[in-house]
Amino acid sequence: MDKLFIKDIDARGKKVLVRVDFNVPFDDQGNISDDARIRAAMSTINYLLDENASIILASHLGRPKGKVVPEMSLGPVAKRLSRLLDKDVIFIADCIGENAKKIISEMKAGEVALLENLRFHAGEESNDPEFAREFFDLGDLFVQEAFGNCHRSHASMVGFKSDIHKAAAGFLIKKEMDYFEKAIKKPMRPVVAILGGAKVSDKVLVIENLAKSVDKLLIGGAMAFTFLKALGYDVGASLVEDSMLDTALKIVGKLKEDNVKLYLPVDFVAAERFDPEAESKIVPFQEIPAKWMALDIGPASTKLFRETLEDAKTILWNGPMGAFEMDAFSRGTYAMVDALVNSHSLTIVGGGDTDLAFHNAGESYKVSFISTGGGAFLKLLEGEGLPGIEALTDA
């Protein structure tokens, strides 16, 4: 990166404001169900502790829309962080204001504080200059670690004044960008991209940009039906974006023009309705029953996709192969998880649902890298810049 890195700043004895992404999921009992995003920031937190800095952490959680929503408080996150660090974390009940300033002014070197949910203030998402000024005045230095939010121009992401605050990238940001460069800018070939999920419209720019750098593209999930219908096949009651049929055809032509091999599923698990209890059967892609919907790739597709990955040196995956939240339609997605973890490739996974599949399978640790940002990861794949990184101080 051409941006200032955390090791380039002198944090010793300073109050360092660190924007993290602690937007973690909770279960029905209000307990954190996956703390991977908290753990992802530990390298930066521990580095600053070693530098004897005072650390002020700031994050959003959920979508409270500028209002105080108790269920979206970061209080439980402070408790989890205390356990992970094995030291007390000060929880501050606001992210700006006199009380927050007073508590931070009294912090000693080596102490850690977590501010309350940034999105309890409407000024965060609207990038209000006054909110940004109050927020950034809390620290001497700023470190960006919220990769998952870097595609958003929110106050805590881009509202700092580089002539007042030095703004540096943390370890997670650097790791995310380094792996992206390995996958897209300087990849080991062949490069295979796997795209799933529901909508072609969400991935058009991704496909167009990937066409410049990948050798093979595998498309699964509900996206595949828009392509199959565009190619003249009947897909029954499967999910299709009719408004994207012409676009899908153009994409097929562009991939052929760019010598990118396109692979679509050759069979599916089809069901009478979107229900785990519905009758289902495996059918070739040309024989999906008229009123049935296909909800997962079938075994022949899985075999085809796995064979396609055998010679890959770099694999990128975003989006599940089917409705994997239902056990009856999860086989395709989990078969692809198995294929990735047993490959000898550089494997990079991004996107909330795809991450969850690896987490559920207990295979996260076998992947080269799992990105912490779904939307930010997609923006990079589209070839877009990320405001939260572009705003940092130049190296």
C-alpha cells in the first residue's frame, strides 16, 4: 500500500483512536455467536499495547439509524474483548461528548477503552463534519482497522483531517490489501473465481472486472438461473432476474472474447417449494420441473467444479452455491468448502454467507485468507477504491 502503516507512526505514550469493525452476530439469548471480527483486530491492539499507548476503540453495530437501541449496545463486546485480552476494558457509554473526553483524558498508558456504538448518532452515517470533529478530537493518532466498512464514506472512516491527525492502516487492513494484490494484481496462475449468491445485478461489475484477470469463472447459486434462462433453457420456478437476461448474455460473450472459461451447473437439487420439508430430487439442468425451484447445485456439478479447481494456483470465492442455510440444500456449498480446503492453491474467501459456510464446517483455519468485509471485498473485486483506505495519510 502507498498509505501510512501503523509501524510508521510513533504511538508510544499517545492516545490512539482505532476504528475497528466489531459488528458481530448475536444469538437469540443475546450472546456473541462469532467473535472472529474482534479477534481480527487483536494484532493491532496488542502492537499498540506493546508500544505503551492508550487505546480508544470505536465501532458500529447493526443499523440503529441514529437512535440509541439498547439491543445494539457494544457493552457485551467490551466484556468479550476483556476476556480475549485478559485485562479490563473500559466501556464508555458514548462515542463523543464531555463524559467520553473526560474518561479518555484520564486514561493511563497501556489501558484500553471501547466507545459506544457510533451509529447511535445520525452524524456517523451522514458524515457530519461536527460529529467527525468531536470524534477525532478524542485521540492523538488514528488507525484504520475496519476493513468491512471501508467502502462507506462515514464520519469515523473518512472525516479526519490529515493535516491534524496522522491516519495509518492497521495490520488487518494491510493483510486484506496484500491478499487482494496476490489474488488480482500479481496472481499465481491459473486463477479461478467462484461466484454464487442470488443476484446477477449484485455481481455484474465484479464479473466484468474479474474477466480481466481470471482464467476460469464458476457460477453457482441462484445467479446461475439467470444465465441459463438467458441461454434459452427453462429453469422452472427457480429464482431469475428477468431484467438481467440481456446483461447475462453480454457477459457470456465478453468472457468468451476475453478467453475466460465459464462453467455453469449441469444439475441441481430441485424442490416443490422453498421449504426444507418439501419433496426434492436431483435433476439435469434441462429438466427442472415447471413449477419446481432449484435450490442447490447437484452432485455432477460438484464433480465438474472440483475438477475445474484441480490445476488452480489461486482461487477466489464469493457467494454460496445454494440455500445452504437449509440442510437439504447445503451439500453443494459444503462440497465446495471441502474442495477449497483440500486444494494446494492460494485460497481467498469473501462475503458473509461464504464465511459462514466455512465457519459452520469448522474449516476456516484451513483457508489461506478469509476477508472480514463482504461489501468491501466486492468493491475491490469490482476494481473500485475504498474511501476508508484512500483517505489515510500517504506514506
